[in-house]
Amino acid sequence: MPEMISPENQEVIARELAARDVSPDTINWAIKKLDFAARRFAHERWKPSRRTHNPPALVAQINKVKELTGEAQEKAICRAKDMGLDPEAIDLISDPRRANSLIELVRNQEILSRIDQAHFEEFSNRTCPLTNRFQVICIGVWLGTGGEIRFSNNQRNDGGPLGRFLTAALTDAYRAAKIETPTSESLRKKIPRLKAAVDTEGFDWESNFSQETQADFEDCDDLDFLDGYFDQVD
């Protein structure tokens, strides 16, 4: 029996899936998988992350590497690398080298571009692996039951079938974790980007969420097969 997702939200999930002629057995599987993902998210949400660094913190650490010298700089360099900043770029700014050729100059600029502030927002967003993993499970269940990542416009501004499905799947877990539930508009902006980001990692949605795969997970709540896609940003 589902423990996290409320009966009301289970009904919403079931209704949106049934509207696409998803079978009752598959609907039960979907709710079970979503509920386990919701429980896991709520339970782990407040565990400290190994990377909780926002863009200003990253900028400040880079400036320390640039400004300090000696042992203090060495400590700043180690801290910068621990924060996930590019090691080669940090070494370069801590010990600037004169380029002896145009090729070397271009290479140095390419290295330094990897810690450009323009990229920090993306870097910072990747410090939320629990949120991403939870939402990827929701995406996978939707795709695995024949859905498409497509939001609709309507007078209720709820994102249509996909928006209602995601809101029902996410709401109870976010409330349990005492954080604000994403709006339909924020989901409309993030979910396609999140799917695209996971696609670039080579994730096989069909293999992991296909009708054929469902039987493999019917009596198992193991979602660890996804962790490898977030270990590098955990």
C-alpha cells in the first residue's frame, strides 16, 4: 500500500494514466514506484549534500585562490577542488603561466572558461541530486506508460495531463520535506530541461521504464540504478 502519496493524489495519477488507456495493473505499478520515490525523497531530503555551493560561494573561493599566497593559497586551492571546481583551471589561476604560442594561449583560455561565472548557475543547480532523481523517476514512469513530455495550456493553468500527474506525484513528498511544491509553470520550464540533461548522459528510458521492464521491478523498490547518473553531482 502506498504510504506517502495521499489517496486523493493517487486518484489523480490513476485518472491521468487511465485517460491514455493504461491498464489497471500498470497503474498500480506506477503508483507503487512513485510512492517509493516520494518516500525516499522525503526521507533523504535533509541529509547534508557534499556540494551545497551557490554561485557566489564559488566566485568567492576562486578569488581567494587568486589573492592568497603560500600556505593560505594551498589551502584555498584544496578547498576549491573539494567544492568541485575544475582542478586544472584552479591550478592555472593559482600559478599563471605566460603563453608561448597562440595555441597555448587558446588552450589556457579554454581551461579558464570552465570556471567562468556564466556556468556557475548550472553547476549550482546540479547540487540537488535528490530532487533531480525524484523528478526523473516521475518522468520515467510517465514515459514508461506511454506518455510524452508535453505540457498543455488551459484555463486552469495546471499544465494539462502531464502537469496534473507530476503535481500529484510530487506534492505529498515536498510537503513532508517541508519545502515548497513546484508550480505547474516551474515544472513546465524544468522537466523538459531535466529530461534533456539525462538524455545527454545516455540514459535509456525505454530499457529502464518499458512495459517489459516493469515486471522486473514489480516486487522490488530498488531505484539505485539511477544513482550513477547523479553521483557526479551529489
